[in-house]
Amino acid sequence: MSSFSTPAIVLRRIDFGDYDLIINFFTLNKGKISVIAKSAKKSVKRFSGILEPFSVLEVVCSSGRSKGLPVLQEAALKQPFSKIRTDINKIAYASYWAELINVWMEDGKKQVQIYQLFQHLLGELDLGYISRDALSIIFQIRFMKLSGFCPDLTRCGNCRIELEEIRKGKIAFDIVKGCLICDRCSSAKSGKIYLSKGTIKQLLWVESGDLKKAERIRFTKTALSEGLKFIEAFVPYHLGMEPRSLKFLRQIRGN
């Protein structure tokens, strides 16, 4: 039997039998993994109150020779992010981010930058100094970039004309192709979202540079509205499904 330890964020927990839990973790050292926490629902000493969604833990797991799930042996709470779990709005945003990671990420593939992004933005969501909508735009744009599916907001995907040379104030974005379409190349086909130049420039600022700089941006009301509509259409399309948590988030947000 071999064992490993790693920092881990709880993505989801599922009841398994009368006493056990299946935990989906996003870990620093091993990427997304699933483990079984035996007797977790009745053990007061070992795991009481810490295997909650979005908690950051230090976990120790063991895996035997069989093909079964690794077994969670120990877990120490590092960051509870308790203010998230007491606010239904924050729960909605954190649940959406967690579901994106859980559905999109390949099992067992180390993703240090995405782990750091997720942990950091959960911390900012918990603190509450930055608007939830802005944090969600930042998470999704940077998550898509790190995953290799970042939208091209710099030029027309057809004629390659640069953003600054496109004269229209509102520019079409083709969700299917993942790129801007200038007015000369645009057609009446569906699947387009229109973004103002100001919104595009703010999204590009979020995409580039370090995370701290991205957080300092002050989104205009228009940029927040357009940015959310855009990224919450682009991400599910390329995910191939609309996450349940996104439906819940929209209900909570009232749109």
C-alpha cells in the first residue's frame, strides 16, 4: 500500500452507503482526484465538519493494489472559507467554479496554476471586497486561458483585422468559432454576442498579466453585464453542456 499527501480543495461530496463519502478533490499535486472517506458520516474525531465544499485541506490518502478509489486517511483544515457557505450568493458562484473544474479537468492531471487561481479567488469571494460578478469573469477568462480554450478577442477571426482597426462600437463575437467577427465579415447567422470595445479591452486586461493586476480592474456596469453574458455563453458551449450550478447561479442573480 502506498500513500500520498497534498493540499486539496473539496469540489463535491457524495453519500456512499450508510457511513462513507466519495469526495472529489482538486489537489495541488495530483490534479482532480476522487477518494473514499470511510465512516466519515459517523466519525466525530477524524473528519467532523471539515469535508465541506470549497474547504482547503491538507489530506493524506492511501491506495492499495486493487483498482478501487484511494482511501482518505487524514485531513487537516487549512482554509474553511466559512463566509462563502453562509451566503447563498457566494455559494452559487463558488459552486459554478467548482463544477467547471470537476467537469472539465482530466482526472490525475496536475494543474498547479488552475489550483492556485481557484484557491485565490475563493479567498477573495470569502472576503467580499471585490464584486462577485467581477471575480466570476476573472475566474472564467483565466480558467479558459489556462485550459487552452481562451476566446480570441484581439482580431477578426476571418479577415484578421486587428481590434483597434474595427470601426464599429459594438463588435460581434462568434461563440462557435471562438473569435471576433468584424462588420465586413459578419453575417445574419445566429450564435453571436455583441460586445462593446470597452468591454473587450477590459476582458483582455483580465486575460493578460498577473492575477493581482486583473483584480484591480474596475469594470464598468456595461462591461460587467456584457462580460458575464459573453463568458457564460462561451464556456458552456465549449464545455458541451450547461452546468446545473450555472442555472442555479442565474436564478439567484435573477437573470
